[in-house]
Amino acid sequence: MMANLVASLIAAEAITTTEAKAKAVRPIAEKIITKAKKGGLHNHRQVVAFLRDREMAARLFDEIAPRYTDRAGGYTR
């Protein structure tokens, strides 16, 4: 369920969910975005393994992660 919520967050860049689920997903999404920021084959494979969706992983690495190169964290604020 968490992987699906993170994939939806990447796809739409915003989701509507309960507060409890949002609080549970936030640290997971932060870690996934940090892995995408670092780049590399190993991090790419870890993200694909978690999301189980190559298109979402590619979008994360190509479009979303470069936005946060200067930010140290708090991507889902």
C-alpha cells in the first residue's frame, strides 16, 4: 500500500488521503527522493524494486529529483 501511495505521489505530485496514511508515507517518500537525488545504478535499482514501476522511477530520477538538488530534505512539505 505504501509503495502504491508513493507511486501515486510521484505520478500526480499530490495525493488526497487520510492524515494517518500521509504521516506514514512521508518518511518513505523522502527516502525514495533522496535515493533519486544521489543517482547511480544501485539507487535506481532500489527505487524500481520498491515502486515496482519503471516509468515512475524514471520520472522520479529525470524530472522530480533534479528539482531538489539544493534542498537537504523536506521534499514533501
